[in-house]
Amino acid sequence: MIEIDREKCCGCNYCTLSCAQEALTYHEYQIIVDLDKCIFCGSCVYYCPNTAIRVSRKD
Amino acid sequence: MVMYDFIIIGAGIGGLMAAASLCRDGKKVLVLEKLAFTGGRYTELSYKGYEVTTGSWTSMGIKSHIGRFCEEVGAKVNYITLRDRGQKHQPAPLFKVRFNNQKEIDFFKPLTLSETGLQTESFFQVLMKLIAKNTKITPETSSRDIVEEVTRNETILSILDHMVGTAAGLNIDTLPASELRIILRDVLKTGGKFGFPVGGVKSIIQALERVVLAHGGSIRTCVGVKRIIIEDNVAKGVELETGSTLDAKNIIHNAGAHQFLKLVGSKNLPTDYVRYIKHLKPVDCAAIILGLDKPVTSQCAITIPPDAERVAGVFSPTFFDPSVAPPGKHMIDVFIPLQSHNIKKEMELAWNDLYKLFPNLESLIHMKREMIFYKDWPGAESGQTFGQVGDQRLDPESPIENLYLCGMDCKGSGVAGDLVPVTVQLCLQRIKEKDKKIRVPSIAF
């Protein structure tokens, strides 16, 4: 499960630039996650300066 | 349990500069970075063969504050300068002005241009007036106040507005004249040695890291600090997000004024100190990074578009160093100070500006990325505006003993990121008052 806190996200796009799977895109001023591409590595969490991303394993 | 001499919170350029200097003096230093990468806003993220800036664009070269600090601490960086990119012994121009009719002027050449009706001599008179020691400037004087003593020409005012937008994310009404004077003097000091670091500003970050590591310092990424441990108003260490604690004789905070309040706790700080931080006016800004099949700006570092409504300036890193883009591609960084938080509207205006400025742009775009900086991660938490310039900024010595600060929000002046070494110099000076053995790099500003 990937949650982007829209209140915190400013749109810096560090996450979309760094996602190796290109699973994150910035569209209409919000971050969209493509769950078919996302491998839940959790890297994006460590690219967000506003700690707007939460990743939990799909169980 | 290890006792560090210094724990530095945040591996931004300020934290790494402080670390490099202290490590050289034999101090046991640990730098903790919450993100997966170091450099904060002063680095690049690699994307599809492009080195995309995380905020800063460029340094100003070897004679800038950053250049001189790096040289002092032994951080070796190679630059490609305006002189390198010039022709026939003339450095390439730093600025060009480009109007919507695609007319360009290199306005450091004093000319009267009948086509634009612009007498650029008066531009020089403005510069001289701003720099001159005998021009009376008070803390309340705006940049516009001084400029209008020389000229009220709308085009010149617009050029200066856009230059100030590019340098500070502000305009001639919100940038104090005292700060503009310092910025202009700094730019003139760099001269033809204005240069872009080979490989991007990340080379500066990497050079500083090498100094830290070579002298026994440690840098840890993906490590967030939850709070600074304080006992009887003395900083003792940090507690990490994971719950572990680390001891240190001193802490240097390089993660911004608001994060400082969170890590220390407002109740542990004087009320007026907390109030100052909560009322800081940030610079909210945006960037459009474009990878292009052909260059659109002509041979200069920064293009200033006086007709643009939102775009303040356009920088071309590939003009200096083609290696920051894939082979055969070019890159431009478009800087947009935000005038509202209606981001959709702000960016629409910016794109309109770009299509008017470069009519063939759409067909050349190979890569595009919009980057918006506001909320907790603005362009700068304390913009260089009234009440927040020079000595009005945060003192590197905090109200808590052995707890210091460095970085963009601290005391100092300079062009954007070039302010940071001034804050680090002052931070080290404060530390030296307690520990005479440490050296303070002299950047002679």
C-alpha cells in the first residue's frame, strides 16, 4: 500500500525522478502511483523531503 | 557508547562544509541525513541521462563563497568558466536579455539600441548607484527606491525585477537594496571566473564528502533524527526515528529553521525565538527542467526574459557542460518564483511565457519535469527580504548550549546558496569561542 499525503506533498518530484521502476508520476499536481510497476522497495520514502510517502507491504 | 565531538543533522551543503572543516581539525564528526541522498537542494538527481538539479542550478565558480570555502578545506572541484566558453579572449556573457520578439541584448555592453528604445547606459548607472559606497541605503530601502533614483524606464525595471527573481526569488520591491548591493558586488567579484562545476553541483558535494571521509568523519543517509536530547539547556545528543540514541559534545543543525523547532521542542526555546521562526517568510518557487533536442537559449549562462509574467530566468547547464545531458541533448532550468499557491495557474502562466519566448519549444522537448518547492520544502524558509537579511537571520549559536545551526536560514548574505558558506564560517567562529584550536576558513567576504 502506498499513501501520498497530499497535505505534505509539495510537488518537488524528487520521488518521480528517483523511482527505478518509473512507477511514480506527477499528474494534475498530485503524485500518482502505478501499482503494476511499483515493487514496494520503499526507496521513494527516502527521497521525499516532506515525508509525504508511506509504504506498507501488501499482505 | 561512542561520544562524537559533533553530530551534524542534515547533509546539505552547509552541514557538509561544517563537517569538512571540523574533520580537518581532528574532530570526531557524524553527519546524519534523513534522505537517501546527500546535498539536499544543492545537488542533482540522475534521470534518463540528465543530471536534474534538486534546486540550486549552479555555483558561481572559484571566486564565489562556495568556491573559496571548498578551496580552504581542500575540496577540489573543477569548473567550466565563462572564460572557457568564450571566444577570442572574451568571456561568454553571464546574462542575456531576451524579449518575446526574440530580440536579444547582451546588456553588459553599453549600447543604445534604437530597436528596443533601451538605453543600456542607464542600466549601468543603476548598477553603479547600487554598488557605490556613498549611496545612502537604510534597512528599509527597497531595491526599487534606489533604481528609481536613476530611471523609471519600465523595461529596465522589468529586467532588474527578473534578475532579482533569478538571484533571490524576490522582486525589486521585496528585496532590500542593502541585499541587492551585496549580491551585485558578489557577482562582479566572480567576473569571468563564473563557472559551472564539471558534472553538476554534485561534484562540490562529493568533493566535500571526500574531505570528510579522508579525515575520519562519517556520513549516514536514510537516518532521520526524531529529537535533540537536551538536559538543563545543554545539548547532549540525538534520538533517531528508530529510537536509538547517540551522544555528542556538540550538535550542528543543518535541516532548516522549522525542523529545528520540531527537534528541540518549542517549549525549550525562548518565546520570541520561536515566534521569529514561525513568522519567517519563505521563498516559494518552481522550476521547469527541460531536456531538448537543440539549444533554445543563445550562448550565455542565464537568459533574462523581461516580458515574462512568471519565468524569472533560464539557465542552461549544457552550455557549460554537455555531460549533464545525454549525448546530443541540451538542458534548460527555468526558474519561477511563485506569486500564489494556485500552482496550476502559476505553472500555466510559466508555460505561456516559455512558448512566447521560444516559439519552437514544443517540438524540441525530449524530457520535461516540473518541480514545485513550497510547504515544508520551499526554495528557502527565510527569503532574503525585509527583517530577514544579513544579521537579522538566525545566529548560528542557538539558545541551547552546544547546539549550533548553519545553512540558508542563518546570518549572512549572498546569492542564494552562496549565502551558506558565510553561515558556516560564522558557525565555526561561534564554536571557536569555546574551542580555540579549530580553524575557521576565511572566505574574505
